[in-house]
Amino acid sequence: MGMNNPLVLKVGLGVVGLCIAGYILGPPLYWHFMEGLAAVSHSSSASYSCPPCQCDCSSQPLLSIPEGLGNGSFADCAKHDPEVSEDTEKNFAELLTEELKLREATSLENEQRADMALLEAKKITSQYQKEADKCNSGMETCEEAREKSEAALMAQKKLTDKAYQLWTWVFRSFGINWVLPCSVADTLFGWWNWLGKHSSSVWNLVPPCLMWCIWRERNWRTFEDLDKSDDQLLAFFTGSLFDWSRAWGLTSSDSLPMFLNSLLCT
């Protein structure tokens, strides 16, 4: 009985070891056996059912995963899994939302830059427009001043011509030849009694009357825009000289023709 106990113990330990080894090595051996059996059945069924493949090997990829090692069932299973589909849709929606927000932020930034550039362009355009308006206003002012100066010069020239004609008529009426001095004072001083050669009071009244007529003609041109002809101005001068002479009692003539004839005899 004592000798049988070690033998039973050894047998029991051997059985326990076999059970442990079977527990550890059994599942992998089983799965390898099942995969090999499935591959053999698949190859045998393919050899009987599938026609010979005619393909262009040059178009195949250089590296390919063996058919037995490929695991394409996960994607198919994920399609039918509600939780995986929902998570995928949520992730896709979140990515799409982020992309849309990013594009919206980019478009808003570009729009703000465009608005700022447009506002700056408007400011610069307004400044240039103001400068252009100033230049145009200055040019118009200069042009108006030039036109006014030319008009005043032409009017003064016409007035000078008419004054020259009046002085010429006076010299011809009194039958003298004389060159006028450069200043009004010298003219009045030299005109008085013709340096002792004329003692007529009407003769001494001619310069102020003629200058007054020229001054009236200038006022008519400037304020009333009236332009008398040479004959009208001459008639106005002779009539004024006749009226002045009669007012001061310097002539006994009753009419203007008699007064003009008396000047030649003075």
C-alpha cells in the first residue's frame, strides 16, 4: 500500500500536467486546424466552381496581402452595428461642422480684409478727389482772374482810345498841336491859359470836363455794362462842356453849334 501511493501520485500529476497543457495548447491548435480545414475546403470549392482567371498581372500591385490573412469582415460588421454607425456618423458630422466653421471663419476674415481695403481705397479716393477739386477750383479761379484781367485790359484800352479821340477833337477844335505830358498835374499846369497864349475861361474848363466824361464812361462800363460809341461820347462831352460853360457864365451862345463855332475863334 505504501508503494502504490507514489505511483498514484505520479499518475495524478501526469494527468494534471496533460490537462494544463491541453488547456493552454488546445485552443490555438483547434483554431489552426479549423483555419486549415476552411482553407482546404475553400480551395477545393474554388477549383471546382470558379473558371480560370485571365488577368493582366502587370496591373496588379507589387505587394498583396494573402487571402487568408486579410480581415475584411470588420468593416462589414461595422455597417450592421448600430453603435459603430452612430459613432461614425457623429464623428463625420463633427468633422464636417468643424470644416464648415473653419471655412466660415476664413471667409469672414477675408471679407473683413476686403472691407478694410475698400474703406482705405475710399479714403484715398476722397483725398485725391479733394485735391483734384482744389486744383480745379484754383485753375478756375486763375482762369476767371485771367479773363477778368483781359476784359479789364481791353476795356481800359478802349477807354484810352476814346480819351485819345476826345483830346484830338479838342486840339482840332482849338486849332492847336500839343503832346500831352506824362502826369495829370503837368497837364493841368501846362493847360492853364496855354502858358499865357490862351486866356479863354472855356479853355481852362476843358481838362476837368473831359476827365469827368471819361470817368463817367468808365462807371457806365463797370457798373451798368453800357458802352457808348465814339460819337455818343463826343456828343456827351460837348454837351457837358456847353452846360458847364453856361452854368458858370463863360459863354453867351444860345445853342451848342454856336458854342462850338465860338471855340474856334477863342
